[in-house]
Amino acid sequence: MVPPVRAVTFDLWNTLLTGIPGAVETRARFWRRVVNERGLDIDDKLIHRTLSTLPARFDEEWRAGRQYGPTRALEECFAAFGDRIDADDRDALAEAFESASFSLEVVSVPDAAHVLSTVVEAGVAVGLVSDTSLATGRHLRKFLDHHGILDHITFAAFSDEVGVYKPDPAIFLAAMDGLGVDDPASVTHVGDLKRTDVAGARALGMATVRFRGALDDLEDGLEADHVVDRLDQIPAVLGLT
């Protein structure tokens, strides 16, 4: 007999929140301010070229399961700047990079807060299992709070805090532990990607839902138990309505 659902874990990007293109430009704007204030010999082309390498570098390392966040990204950027900057300049640029990550344009997927509220009101715990890149868990909590989503999440497992990316079982287990649930069969995971969300949750014995309303994953991989186009379909899929 399949146990009743006790908890639902959600992915973040393209499941609850989506990013508006322009992260490179936002970070470049913050860095130009530092460069101008400190009189550094770094022109706009070098700033933009250096920052533009980061999305591809993240994707490469993420797919390989190697953590790639602000620390490694900044090391690579600063290496590209060479002797144009000293230790104090690095500190100032790192601080600006951190501030820029709080200033990214992020919007809520339609009905995200309402759906999570509905799940919680049905007596089911809600968790988050999220890979992070250059915007880390501390940044993402701000965006979740801004869009009225964070209050409905009992525990969030962010990859930069757990130390592994999905589909590693450790990040799913961290969420389960935080939710006080020990049976994966009583947990449903909702996410957009087959390789990370579906494969990772299924390997532990969780039920899976692939949400394709923000991004339809066309990569090869096992399909989820359910596929939905709108988040407001989730309560019915869970048997809560």
C-alpha cells in the first residue's frame, strides 16, 4: 500500500521562481561602479567578457556535479584581471558581486504562493530542494520572501549549503530530515528537470511531478509520474482536492 503524502518538496528555478535575463548586465553595472570609484584599469569590455563566461562555466561544473558558486567564479574573474587589482580591490569587487546578486530581476511562477499555501493547509509539509549557482541560498531566500513563498516552506535545502547538487541523494535527504520525514515513499517532489529533479527523487523512491509551465525540459531522461503545465494542478495530483 502506498503511504499517504506527508510532504512535498519543490524545486526553485523554473518551478517557483524564474529569472529575467540580464544577470551579466546587473553584475557589470555594480562592478563598473567599483572600477570607477577606485580608478582601476579595467574597461567595460573586459568586465563584460569576464562575467559572460560565468554562465557556461557554471553549467559545465553543475552537470559534472562539482560545486561552482561565487567563490570559484570570483577567483576566475580576478585571475582574468591579473595585476590590475590588489587585495583591497578584490574585496570591493566581491562585495559588489554579492550586492548585485540581491538585485537580480526574479519573478514568481503564477500561483506559486497560493499552491504552497493550499498544500500546507491540507496538512502536508512543504520543503525546497534547490540547486544554486552565483545566487546562493541567502539570496534566494530574499526572493522567495519577496514573492510571499518563503512563509509556506518549512525547510529549504540549497546546494551551496548542503554541498551537493541534485540528483545527489544527500540534498533530498537533507530536505526530508529538515521536514521530519523518514519515508521517501511518502514524499512527492515537484521540479522541471528530468536529470536532476525526476532522476534524483525517483532514485530515493519519491513520487515525481514534472512542471513544464515555465520551461519544458526536452533532454533525454525518464519521465516523471505526472507532468503538469500549471502549478494549480498540483493539489489535485497529490489528492488534496
